[in-house]
Amino acid sequence: MAPAAIPNLDFFYPEPGMRLNGGRFELLNHVGSGQYSTAWLAVDLAVSYAFPLAVSSDDLNKCCSSEDLKYAVVKILTRTATVEHRSGRMNELAFHKSIKGDHSVRNVSKVTDDFEVQGPSGPHLCLVFYPLGLDVTSIRKAAPNKALKPHIVQKIICDVLSGLVSLHDRKIIHTDIKSSNILAEGFDNNLACERYLADHSFQIVGEFNLEGEQRFIYAVQSLPTPSPCLWNMSPYDHELYSYCLIDLGYGQWVGQQLTVDVFGPLALRAPEVVIGSNFGPRLDVWAVGCLAFELLVGEWLFNPIGEGDDWTVEADLLAQIFAVTGQRFSPQALSRAQRKDGILDAEGNLLRKKEPPHTSIEERLASANILTEKEVKSAAGFIRKCLTVEYLDRPTSEEAATDDWVFGWECNH
């Protein structure tokens, strides 16, 4: 393997077997990567020991029992994210410290420890979590039609809203609700990690020299779902599992100065965020409505496409939102908008193009030819409430969590 150019040293590049935090956590495999962090499966040596890094499935039963093992996921932040935490522009650690030990907070992944590790360009903040299963994006894509059954979607949305109620009650806005930030849980973490390690040895995909030392880059190998057929489970079996929100890296405190201007994936972005108007916890509820549609039919409800300076993706997103909801911004929302120029006129109409013809949420759901007429009607009612353009008329997470459709999964047993 030919040496590669030195990679982005904003990241920390650990090695399997490296021990962090005074030797407590031994890194085993690279399980995740994002814009501001990487994640590694580790064993907590303070309470357990692990079998060797490479172990065959045949040897698995010879290893110590699951009760003797305890695994963790160590999220190693970039230098930039570490500096942003120190300056207060990123608050993920502060959020987790505010909910640590609070057993009333449900369906939110919690930090169990934090520390710093020294890299070539400075210290990196590390956050430690319990391992969880596969993300909902991967579970959905495993389904033949890339969509999930209504009772599974209802359970996911129920748990997401449960997590949001906990966060919103504590003045935390997630801002980045999406299927890849929702992980499955409800299985034997130790056993799942043992089986993962038996089947996944670390893989080197690159190497580089740093200050005369050979270093390696390792492939990301995600932790598995608790069941390979989670997408196809019956309501009874699926009840055994739950879903957990992760990644508060882009979160914001309610009522405090915003640390960034734009939040969330574009396809799930609330209209008030697009024009820089009202900002608050209900932007998470908008994303939940978009997410419900995506999981039910396997595609985004909104898929904006820009056409240069005359027609931006933001303008196209608003055009699609207006066409699906049939709603407009109130004069009050427009009066507070900081980014509507070039997109909307003083009355809130699109400047450059006419909006597409109105297409109802029911029509969009039905066009996928996946749901029954009854399923379309009940799901559309919930999604429509979440996709209320006027911020103050949109339900809170607590109100959305009490919707009849959300609890439909309980009626399917």
C-alpha cells in the first residue's frame, strides 16, 4: 500500500489497541465518522476485559460471558469541534452534563464519561456512550422497497418524540433530526458487541507518515442492528425494541444566542429556518413530520433543486413546502425574517417562479403505492399537523406525542 498524503489533521487518528483516559478505554474498531468526529468501539477495562482483537466465531463461546464484558463507544471530536466546545459555540458536552443521571430523560443517548486526548495538532475532546444498534437509515434501506411498515414507523416516531419531549423540557433543541441520528436499542449490548468483533476485524484502507511515524487509516464498520430483519418484524416482536436519539453536536439552548445560522438537513429543514424567522423547539417537530413521510414511502417529501443564483435550493424548498401544505408565512413571521430577500416579496410570495401545483400529503403518500387508503389517511393527518408553516400554530413535541396515529403501533398487537 503506497503512503498517502497526510490527511486532515483536524481529526485524531487512533490505532486499534490504543488505550485512552489513563488506560481505561481500549479502542477496538472504527464504527462511525462524521463532519466533526469519529467513533470507536472500545472496552472499558475498569470493569471488564475483552478477548483479543481478532477472534473467530468458533472461539466466541470460549470467551468470557457477556456479564463479564462491558463495551463503550468513544466519540473523538475534531480539533475544531474541541475548540468550539471550549468557546461555547458547540454545547454537546454541556447538554449531556445537564441530563446525565436524569433517569426521566428517555430515548436520548447519554454521555457516561468525557476526557481529552492529545493529538499532533492539539487536544481532542472525547465523549463516551453505551453502544447502540444500527441507525434507522440503514434499517430502512434494508427493506425491499426502502420503506418501513406503518407500525414500525409509528414506534420510531413515538420514541423520537419521547426523546424530544425530554430535551425540550430541558430547553435543548436538537436541530438535526434525521434517520441516521436515530439508533435501535433493546438488545444485549455485550453479546452484540462480541458477535460484531468476531465478524469484523479492523481494516486498513490507507496509510501516511506523520513526523517520521507510520500511521494508518481504518475503514468504518458500523455496529449491527439487533436483528437483521428489524424492518420486517411483527408489532409484537418489534415492541421489544426502542429507538434512541444521538448527536447533539448541532443542538441549541432555547432562548440563547444561536451559534450557527442554519440547522438540519435541507430536505427536513423547517421553513422558519430557511427565512431566518422564528426559532425554537418546534423546528424539531417539523423534521419529525418529514421523517415520518420518508420512512413510510422510502423517499423525501421535499427534494429541492437549485438552478443557480436566480433559483436557489432554499427557494425551491419553500416552493415545494407551499405546494404541499397550501400555507404561507404570517405577516408576523415575515416581519422577523432575516433571509427572505431574493426569495420572497413583502407579501411572502415567491419572487422568481410560480410555485408548483398543489399536491396534498395524501396524494404524495398514495402515489408510492405502498400504503392502504386507511394508512394513508391516518398518517397524513399526523404529518400535516407537524408541517404547519406558522411556527406558533405547529404542535409542540409533547402535543405531537399524544397524536392518535403515533400510538397506532400499540393497537396492532
